[in-house]
Amino acid sequence: MDCPEGELSILIVDDPQIAVYNQAYLDRSGPTNVIAFPMREGAFSDISPHLLGDVMISVETAQREGETNNQSMEDRFDELLIHGILHLFGYDHEKNDRQATAMETKSRELTDLIRA
């Protein structure tokens, strides 16, 4: 992904904590699985070019989704982390189908790499 010196923070939270951020920053109520806060865009993006941003993951939602998908919480967590990181690189599955497909393809590619 062409960012060998990139830096990010990973916040592992519970459902109530992520629900607060989901409401405050995305104007969506309730918990979600992952939220990404990119730092490479916006007015101050040039201050620290190696800082990719923050990825916040609800461990409770990851656990529930893993159980629903018949996978371990760790595998679901890995998928959510990759999803969040892709958002930091500008991927956006909500814009249109083409971008959603590109994000899903890259996500599968990266998941395969870490599980190999």
C-alpha cells in the first residue's frame, strides 16, 4: 500500500464507547464495528505525513459478528482492522459500487496475506 513508514493508533473499545463516537462523528446512533479517523486529509494533514490516523474497533461487536459468521473473534477483528486501515488510505465502500468492489478486493488480498 506504499506506506512503509506509516503510523496508526488502534483503539479497542466496547459498544457503549464506540456508540458515542459513532453519534458524534458520523451522526449514527448505536454501536458499530469499526470507525476510522484519517489524518492524511484535511487542513492539517501536512503536519505529520507519516501519521495515517486512528482505527477504533468495538471488541464486543467483533465478537458478536464472529459468532454470527462462524469465525473466531480474532479473525473478525483482523478483518475489521484491515477495513479501518483501508479507510485511512481513502477506500470508501459507501460512495459507489465500484469503490465498494475495489475495497472488498483489497481487503481479501490483505486478509489472505496475514493468514498465509
